[in-house]
Amino acid sequence: MEVGVDISKLKFDVVLINQMGKSKQNAFTNDQKGFDKFKPWLESFDALSAHVCMEATGRYGEDLALFLSNNSIKVSVVNPSRIKAFAQSEGLRVKTDNVDAGSIARFCKAHQPAPWLAPPSEIIEIRDLYRCLQDLIEDKQRCQNRMEKLSPKKASFKTWTKLVKEYEKKIKDIEDQIKALVDSNNDLAKKEELLTSINGIGFKSAIAILSEMPDVSSFDNAKQAAAFAGLTPSIRQSGSSLHSNGSLSKAGNVRLRKALFMPALVAIRHNPVIKAFYERLLKKGKKKMVAVAAAMRKLLHIIFGVLKHQKPFQCGAKT
């Protein structure tokens, strides 16, 4: 029995396909009340045999996936690009929440995606704190942008100044909570130590990577980790009429990709392995941003190796 879930901020639509191929549909609110109603609805169709599938839509679906996993209901969280490609292969011309949920259910039935593994509680906690920190930093920057357009003599300037100071206090508080969490957890502390052994990665970048990257055991190799981050090249070539330069697929975790950008720039200057790799690409005629993207991918390969083998980074080691 396959169940497709199309999730949004306020609700999620569900289409269930039973063993006879018949479908049932419903919709629930995207909150604990909705989850509590969804579970008995599934149980009325035999929840033990249910395989729930949803798109990886970030925050909107994480709580539901965790709820299902905690209740021993098989759930898969799939890259949206795979669902989109499947829907296109079906020739769907109508796009509604219910239609999308049905397409996800049929994808689940056809491809039987791997079950989603719930991250450890400390990863969930540090991810929540990290994302809160990022939101606060962005809000603070918006306030500062407004202040740039104002004269310090205006009354509104004082209001924005006060608000920026409040954001700074909250940012400091969240940073302290993250530091305390890492210091109190041996596994997090060990991973942070391994990541910061890599030239280019500091404490903040290590936290970002730990927050957004699944445990390395969920990947068979570094290439899969790069694909998860959307750092694999997308090639467009056909005969002699189409031959474009490869670009990043970007069909992956945008937060992880963003977290790797600045560390890659630092690594290009201070990490001998990344620096040599980057310079070789430039000598081959690659554009700078293409080389930077490749450096991000190379850095992720190093991260994968360090975490997988539980050994600090060494310049002479194979990556």
C-alpha cells in the first residue's frame, strides 16, 4: 500500500493506493492535530503495510516524517526533481495538490524508494538552533540595510539601531546554546573536531555541515553525498547540435550547498589539496565560478572521507 503526500506550509494532501490499485484521498492540517488524525486514517487501511512517500521540502515535511518514523510507519523522503521527472513521464497536464499527491504515490509504487532514517535527537536539536541562527542573522541584515538609507538624525534610525542590538543579543544566545550542545555531546564534539581539522572549515561552518548533511552512513560513497548537496554537474550534450558547458544540477540541499561556499573560498587559499585542484582547473581554461563549484565538490569529498574513516584531515591522504 503506497501513500503519496503533497505537503505545504498549512496542510498536506494524501492519496493512498491499495493492493487492488484503488485510490483514496484526504487532506490534513500540517501540525500535530493533523498528524494525530492522519495516523488513525492510515490504520483504517492497515498502516503496517503502508509506505508513505513525500518530497524533501525542508521544514514543511520534517515534522511529519519524524512523526511517522517514530510511529513505525515506513516513510521515504525523495528529491523533488525525481518526482517532477516522474510526473513529466506520465504526461500530467494538471497540477493540483491532490494530483501531485497521486503522482507521488505512483512514484512510490513504481520505484520503492529507500526508507528515510530519522536523524539522532542531538542533530535535530542542533539543526533547529542553526536554522534559527541563520534566520536571525538574515533579519539583522535586513534591519542594517534599512538603516543605510536613513540619516542617523531620524527617529526611525534609533528604532532600527535598537532592533539590531536585540538581534545581536539573540544571535549571541543561540551561538552559546550551540557551543554548549556540542561541548556536552561526545559524538557532536568528535565530528566538529574532525571537520575543523580540514583547512577552510571553522567552528561555524562545521556546525552548518553537521546540521544539514545526513550521517555519512546513509551514503554509499562521496559521489552520493555530492549529489545530495546538488554539487554534481549537469551535462547537456546531444549529437553535434547541442554541446553546452556543464553546470551544477542544484537538485539537492540548498542549505548544505550554501554552507560549503565560503569554506571552499577559504580552502582555495589555505588548503593545499583544494588550492592545487582549483589552480589545475584554471590552467585548463575553466571559468572561476566553475572551478569554485568543483572546489566545493572536492571539499565535500574530503568531508565525507574524514567523517567516514573518523580520522583528521591530512594533506597527503587520498580523497
